[in-house]
Amino acid sequence: MRKPPGKIVLVVKVFPMISETFIVRKFRGLCESGLNVHLLCERSDAASWSKFSDLRNNEDLRSRIHLAWPHQPRLLAVLLLPFAFFRSLLVRPRTTVKYLTRGYKKFGLDVFRRFYLDSGLILLAPDVIHFEFGAIAAERMYLGELLDCKLAVSFRGYDLNFVALEQQDFYRDVWEKADILHLLGEDLWGSAKRRGCPDYKPRVLIPPAVDTEFFQCEREIVERVGTTERPFRILSVGRLEWKKGYEYGLQAVNALAEKGVECEYRIVGQGEYLEALTFARHQLGLEGRVDFTGACSQGEIRNEMIWADVLLHSAISEGFCNAVLEAQSMGLPVVCSDAGGLPENIVHGSTGFVVPRRSAAKLADQLERLCNDPDLRSRMSKAGRERATSRFKAEEQIAQFTAMYKRLLRAEESFSGEVLATGRTT
Amino acid sequence: MARTVSDNQLMTGTNSERLRIVFAGISWPPETFIQRLIKGLIEAGVEITVACEQKPEPKWLSHSQFQWLYAPTWRGSLVARLLETARMRVKSPGRGSSDISLFKTHARRIKNWRERIPIWHQLLPFAGLRWDIVYFPWNSAAISYLPLFELGSPVVVSCRGTQVSIAPLNPERSDLVDALQKTFQKAAAVHCVTEAILSDAAKYGLDPQKARVIRPAVDPKFFSPRVNDVAGGDTFHITTTGALIWRKGYEYALQSIRSLLDQGIKVKFNILGAGPERSRVLYTIRDLNLEDVVQLHGPKRPEEVRELLQRSDVFLLSSLSEGISNALLEAMACGVPVVTTDCGGMREAVTDGVEGFVVPTRNAAAITEALITLSNDPELGKRMGKAGRRRIEESFSLSRQIDQFLSLCKQTAQASR
């Protein structure tokens, strides 16, 4: 048996989560490709596990998923601290002593609080820690030094575009100490630079992947749509929150209807913005045209994508957007805004149309164009499928991550300013 | 806990000539306009009880016509709440056993005991007490106090906007429609802040006979135009005040500021207020490159609001839905011309082209156009500002509002005797 390769620990807050299926897929993919991968989360609930039955039934994978000890309520955490301490000392005496001596120099007595929070990682003695979201990495960058390991940090949108916008130095530690950054695309790299990341920071740009096996269908292009017999079917998929800009989507549908195009609009997803959106639907007089379906499983989303003629994504802020990837994989033309990574996600004019964000009128124009041109819909459908299978395949993504980890493990010192690998999308 | 409700509040032995009103379902300190209403009513000789958890400040409690009824909320540790409920239950039999049995019938309808105890907890402070009027400043609160409608004191409810214009549309709150209908049915009188709200409420069974429109008021003595005309320079100062929530439509206002800049107009936009969508406003400011011209001030004291209004060239209200905006009325009182979207009762306060401009909702271009007209014509702005001030003095003065509210309460109390 060959010596197990370096140990990689992925760190997330909650696992598994239906809205973060990409983490589950990445974890599985990496394990299956033979890397020594573990996953550490703070919380995990039974209801979500029931939605990932194949993960639940896989003994090997389950043994690689670790739950950190609770840090709320605080009293419980204080009571558990001695147990955490002795356990670490027994299982990883050297790492524990190293952590505490180095940590004491750095933090003084506060090292005990941190020790408790980090004890899950100490027990795993990782060679690489990968924080899957920037926000959870910001205050834990000292771990590289204390545990003698490499640090990778992913930025997926929210962490750069919203978290602690008013704190200038929030990510300074990450820019200084992370060995490598992972971003979904050029747009997020731009956001990172705007938040103070130096130009020379080593990074990989790896876009999300889509399950092109699952998300595929024989698409039938209906010649004549937009009539009372066969209304133009518009679909949106995503959490109901203001960032997704559904209000502009609703206004676009309203404008389309005013142009005399018969259309139906379904919005799949749930969230706190439902009240604002039902009010907008009422105010725009769209009660008969617009349907909020609530949350849907992957299978139901697939069915909705078979139903639809076009996917509308009118986001104001976006990381990369999995729903748009899935739509392309399903051969569904996309009309979207230019928020975040969307212009890298689709090819304007080929797999869909990109228009400036917050512009209902321009969304409506492109929707109308698609509605009136069955040949265009058919071309975009083929191009979308082609793009998804050639650029966003899961295997490709796993290979890129594997390459990233291997280089991290090999590298004796930190990298200088090269872009290690890039899933260039255009 | 010292009870500040005096003995004559008990069912027996009420012989005071004064009108007695309890403000229920509020937290202390309440919004400024409720404080002003309480103050105005006290000055008009009414005895006020406020039922809330927090103890009002001594400046209120020292007033002989002001009383506080400790009405705790179901928050904090479960054990403490359970003990509190038990304590209130033990104290209650001495007064109002009929009330207790009424609460009992109500509580019995709820199957789950975990949900039943908070209801006892909420109602017990009111057992055995009577007022001439039980007043709910928010009908959202009235909904959770339904048994109080049965106690025999007439209930007055205020209808202020979102509760009838937005929330019932939400499919996740379909139970609300039923509760709204019940409060409208059981209330002795319903106060609507605008005609628009009255017509919305009528859809949920409000009998217009019961309803009375009393528009909000501002204090024109406090909110007054600036004394000497300060030369504002060549920058056009735009101001808005309001909670940072989706209803206020700030995204449209900010888009409009962007296009003013693109057209070479020097502007400064002040946003006063706090709220859950602060990050959205911040994001939009950054996304539209408006960091240099938009200032997000956070919540401000009325003195500071007044000062900023007095230095503004125009007040902008970009809301998607409103009852009637107090902030806009305050701006008008300060002699500032206004640009407002056409929603809720805004047309009841502003006539397009007189005190300012009324533009369609969700339309940044229309806001831009109105702002440009005002920035090109400072004289027009001044005329509109003066007209706004006049309108406030004539139709939105504090004394008028208090008189109307008092007469509503008196009539309601008399009718139920």
C-alpha cells in the first residue's frame, strides 16, 4: 500500500446543505479521485442528511466528515474544554503542544478559547486547511503558523461583496497569510483586489461545475410561442432575496406583456423576500401570470427547466450562479444581467443574452427577441449544452482542485505571484 | 414589581369624569408620533395608561394622568416566563374572575400547551381592568390580543399601512386575513391614516361606517423652515429619511442619483435611517460608484433631522408602498419641496406640481426628470416649499389630529355606554 498523500481538511459552517450541494459534490469527487480529504463543520442537522441518502449510506465518506464541538451555549463550551484538551493531548500530543506553546506566545491566555474552537482541526492534524468561504477564514489565518500547514481560502461571492464591507481590513490576514486563494472567476478576483488583495497573490480560478449527466434533456423547440394557446414560458431559480433582483424580472415580464406577448413566469425558490415579491406582483397586476412555486428539489428543478422556454436571471449581485449553469446544461437559453460572474458564465449572443443589471426594459427586449425567433432558441439551446459539457464538467473541476492541492503539498515555500491553474471560461 | 395602575382602574368604583384610554400592544419608548399623541391627549385632559414591558421614564411617570401597566413580553428564559405567568395568575382571582374564564375559553382553543401559556402570559395583566377605550396603535398587535375585544371596553384600532396593503398578500401569512377580518369586525372604531388604507382595509371586511380617516400630523413649530436663506452653492442637496427596508425603494433613488451625475449635475444625497437592508444600500452605493455623493447617516435625533432638512433643496421619497410618510410631512413643514412616488396615501398630502412632484413607483427615470426640473429652477423649488409649508399648517397640524382623535374616542366611548 502506498503512503497516504497529505491530509486536506475542508472547513464549512453547516454540512450538508441543499443550497450548497456543490460542496457535497466537491467533497465526494475529491475523495473518489484518491485524495486524503476530510471535512469539518460546525453544525449538521438530520433533516438535511435525509436529502443526501447516498452520502449517508457511504461508510468511508461518513468517516471523513467531522463535527466540531459546540461553542454555544458558552457554559457548555467551558465545561467541555478539559475533555477537548485531554482528547487532543492523547490523540495528537505533538500537535497539541505545538499549538499551545506557539499560540500562548501569540495570544496569551486567550489561546485556550481558541484551542477549544480549533480542537477539531488539531485532532485532524491537516497538511492543508481549505476554508470554503472567505468569511469563515478571516479570523483564523494564524492556523497555518500554529499547525504548520498550508491554507487555501475560497471566495464565492457573498464573502467579498457583502461581508464586513465597512471594515477595511477585514480580509487583510487572508491576503497576507493564505497560501492560495480560490475564486470562481475573474469578476470575483476583481472584487478581491478592490478589497485590498495584492495583484501578485497566488490564486486559482475554478468555476463551479454542473452535473451534466443529471441536467440533460431532449429539448423540443416549440415553433410559435407567446400566444394564448402557448404562452412564452419564463423561469427563474434561486433563493428569494433582494440580490437576485426578481423585481426587475417581474417588471420585464410586465413590459413583455404590455408588448402583447402572452407569457407565464415561474419563480422557484423560497426566502424572506417573498413578501416583497408578492407585493410587487400585486402592484404590477401580474397575479395571473406569475407563480411562486416555493423550494424545489433538484429533480423538480430539472422538470421546471424542461417546462420552460427561457431562464431569466435578473440578479443585482451574483457570484457565478449554479442555476444558470444548470440551464445551459439543460439546453435552456438564458437571459441574465451582467452582475458578478454572469458574463463569464454564459456566452453573450451564443448561449444567451447579457444585459446591464437593473434594466427591466433591456431584459424584456431580449426575452421578446427569443420568443419571436425559434431558430435562435434552438441554436442557443445547442450552444448551451455544448458549453456546459465542454467547460463545466465535474471531472474537470475535480482535476483542477486536485492539481491545486498537489502543488500546495509539494511546494516547499509559498508561491510567488503566478496564477496556478485557471478554469478560463471564455 | 410595583404596579402603577391605581385602584380606580379596577372594575368597581370608576367614577372619574376623565376619559381613560389604555395604549396596548406597544413597546416603550414608542415611535415619536405615538409619543406626541400621548402628550397631546394628556394635555387635553385624558388619563393615559400604557401597557408595555419597559418602564417609562420618570418624566412621563411623574405626570398624574399617566400610568404604566406592566405587560411583559414572552422573551428571555422559559423558566422566568413560566414563573411570571404563575405569579400573575395567583394575583388575578381577586379581580375579574369573569375575565379569567373568558381567557380560559380562548386559550382552550389552542391545543398545544406550549403555545397556550404565552397567551395567558400576554392577557393576564389586563384581567379585571377597564378603561373607556382600549387602543391599539398597530393592528398587527391587536391581532394577538383578540380576547381583549370581548372584555366590554370598546376597542379602537389604528390601521397604518403594511398590515393591510402588503402582509395579507403574502401566501405564507394567509392566517392574517382571517385575523384582520376579526379585528375589524370586533373593533368599535377603526382609525385609518389615509383614504387609501381605508379602501384597502375595506377589502378585508372593514365597515366604512366604523372607520375614520385621521391623517398623521407634524409639529409645525418644531419642523420649521430655515430662518435666513443660506446660499447652497452649486451642489443640489437631496435628502431622504426612513428605515432601510425594501418598501422604501432606495435602489430606484440611487439609480436616479447616478443618472443625475451622468448628466453633469452636482448632487449630494443624504439618507437618514437604519434598518435590515443597510448592506443592500451600501452595496448599491458601491456598485453605482456613488461613494462620494451619497452619505448614509444612520438614525438621527429630530433636531438633527430638522437641521439637515433645512439645508436640503429637495426631499425625495422613492417608496414602493406607504401609509403616509411622516418623514415627507416633516420635510414639507420645513419648507422643502418634495418628489414622491405615487403610492399609498401620498397623493393625499402632495398635489403633483404644487408642493412638489408625484411620480410613478419603480421608475428611476421619472424621479430623475422631476429632480432635474427642480435643480434647473430654484425659484420653483422655493414656491413649492412654501406651498408645502402652507399645506401642513392647514391640514396636518398636530392640534387638529389630536382633536380628531379625541372626538373619535369620545364618540366611541359614549356609543358603548
